[in-house]
Amino acid sequence: MGIPYEGGDDMDRMGMEIVDHTIEMILVFDESGEIKFSNQTVNQELGYEEGMEHLNMKDVMLKQFCGDGGGFSIGKLLSASEAVLYRKNQSCFTAAIRVVPSKVKQGQYQLLATDNTQRQELQRQLVRVKEEAAEAMKARNEFVANVTHELRTPLNGMRGHLTTLRDTNLDAKQLRTTDIILQCCENMAAIINNILDFSKMEAGKFTIEKKEFNFRKMLNHVIDTSITAINEKGLYLIANVAEDIPENVVGDELRIIQILNNLLSNAIKFTSVGYISIEITKALEFGKELELFFMVKDTGIGMTREEQDKIFKSFTQADASITRKYGGTGLGLTITKQLVELMGGSIHLDSEKGKGSTFSFRIRLDLVQNQEQPSAEGKKAAEAVPLFKQCNASVNRFDSMENFFAFGTQENTQEIRNKMEKLIICLELEAWDRAESFASNLKSLLRDREDLKKLVFRLEMCLRKEDYDKSMKRYQDLKSGLEAEIGGI
């Protein structure tokens, strides 16, 4: 036990129990250094199991706290934050200390001390761990840079030769094979770029550039990049850009393109039927800065709340089955989030399972000084994009997607006819994968009609076997069934 404390009633039995078992070493002493109280912790640490009432502070402290005559000096101790404490066996250790006047009894002081040895060892270990982590990060980044370079070289060679090969006299089957290989090359290139960007971000070596660029031309470039994939899936694209957004702005054009491409490719990947919408408005304008608000909507598979919570995490997809079905590293949205944040913004997701997703984000750009409003030619150029629809009526239609999927509505009927037209073209060309994709889309448009969906399912079975004659027969059966319900196909 610690020696009794002479403070009397100010420290009751419960208080004594707490003080005795605290992890801090506690000593109470008077101005001459005579120890009046010691808790069990300090007794055990210093090796005085019988207590320390016979000791003076100068017996357990360095002489640096003694006065010129060798006696104990309270003045030096009050300003100290660290001291060496001596054990009974004369071994010692460094302790962090704090000395304060006692509130219980005048002329007495309390010393609270903790052993620094463990903390210092932990600090040394932490320094070593940080140094090792830095070395590992450096080695990993060098490895990633070397590997991506080694992968890009043969990949670029393959793409070049495949492009040349496509321009020769290939039959339909050979052309289809080269297209598949070329698409695999493009997918691999995108994965390599994502890994390299992620590695740079983790290493803190990723920077945002600021250059003047034409905002509408940038958006047109994004749409040109995605329009082929959108058309192949039979989707609609709607883009609305607020007229008060300046024609030229200052920012990192390539990274904005990367953000939009990531979100658009994500929307295309997970949307089989319906629309993809891009809406851009001016949120704020303050001084020399401009804040733009972007929304990318789709009518795809959507996500649950649990899936949304992990969608921005590294190497994570909303569902493990998504990686198997759609591919990808799970880095695209992680990189997108970090790019948005590097541009002073934030990104959010609003989604519902089976009803699509909306990604919205804000970024800050700089204004071009003394800039005129967008010219008529500039606005006209922004609209001159093949299959690029820009009209409020279409946006309203997008917002009421229940009509689109409800069998028999005007929107639903028109889309069924559109998919049937694309399906027969793919059948005639024996483009089996795309034909199967359009057949799958039809099932989404016939969600309430099990009888018609069975006809589509039978058609799909024939398409998977690449049987032309049976596929055409099943197509005609489906066409007849639809015509009986909605008229001419």
C-alpha cells in the first residue's frame, strides 16, 4: 500500500483506492522535499514496496533539482517537464513529470510522472515503421511505373497492328474477332492508366494543372468518346449546359475529361435500357473563381444503401458479382473522387436498386479575365455533335422513367420498336453478342408481361447457340406477339 496521506478528509477511502491504482506515479511532498504520500504505482516502479515515507525527493531525483547547498529545490522542479527517477537499486529511467501545488494542504506539492521509456521506444519504432513504409512505397511506385511501361509497349504494338489488320480484306467473323481483341486492348489500357493514377495519388505526386480551355469543346470531346458505346447499346444521351457558363475557363481540362469519362463509362456499363443524362449548371461565381455543378444520371441497375457506402473505396465494386459480370478494378470511382477533391469540390451518389443512379459533383475553376459571353458560333458548335440530344423535353421524359418501363405506354412502345429494329439488324449481320444484348434489353421493357418475356427467352437460347434459322423463327414469333399487343413493329 502507499503511505497514508495527511490531507485528512479531503481524500476519502474511494479516492485513495483510485489514486493507488492509477497508471501514473504520484508523489506528494513538502517544500523541503520530504515525501508525504506515494501511491502503489510509484512504490512498485521505484522498488519501495514498504513505502517511501522515509525518503526525500532528492533521493529519487537527479541532483539538477537540488539547490547550491545540495538541498532539494522546489523552484527548479516546478518548471521541469522531464526528469530522471532513481529506483531503490540505483537504476534509473526518464519520466515525463508535472508538478503542481496541492489544493488539499498548503505548502505541499503533487508530482505526477509517467515512464518515458516505453513511449520513447514506441516513438523509435514508429519512426522505423514510417521509414520502412516510405521505402516500400517508393519501391512499389517504381515497380508500378516500370510494369505499366512494360505493359504499355506491347499493348500499343498490338493496337497498331490490329488497326492495320482491320483495314485489310477480312470477312465478318475475322473482323468481329479483331474488334473483340481491340476492345480488350482498350480495356487493358484503361486499367493500366487507373493503376498508375492511383499510385501517384497515394504517393502524393498527383498535381492539378491550370490552363485556359474551351468548356463546350471539352464536353463535345467527352461525348464523342462515349457516343459509339452509347449507340451500340441503343441508349439515349441527353446533355444540358447552362447558357451562363463562360465559353473559356481555367483548370485541368484533361482531368475534368477523365472524371466525366469515368462517370459516363460507369453509366454505360450498368445501363442496358433507357437514358444517360449530363446536366451542368453554374453554382457560384466569386471573385476570380467559378464553381460548376455536374449531374450524371442513368437508368441502370442502381445500388442499395449498403452498396453505395463502399462504392468510392479502393478496389471495391458495389457487389462481387459486378466484377465478374462487368469487369473493372474498382479504382475508377476512387480516382474520380480524389480528382474532384483536388479541384476543391466533392462528389455524391443518389441511387436506388433497379431505378438508376445519379452522380453529382462540384468543382472549382478560375475565370478568364475580360471574357465575353459565349458567341452564337460557340453555342452552335456546342450543339453540332452527332446524335447529341440537347432539349428540355427529353429531360422531362427522363425524369418519368416509370412510363418508360410500363408496358404499353408511348415511351415503352417506341423503345420496344427501336430495340426490335436493332435486333433484326444484328441478326442479319450475325452479330450474336449484340443481338443477345438487345434481346436482354427487351425483357426489361416487358417486365409485366411474362408471356412475351418467354418468347424473348426462347430467342435468347437460339442466339447463344448462334443458330441463324431458329433465331429468325423465334424473332418472328416475338414480333407477331408484340404486334398483337402494340401494333406494327
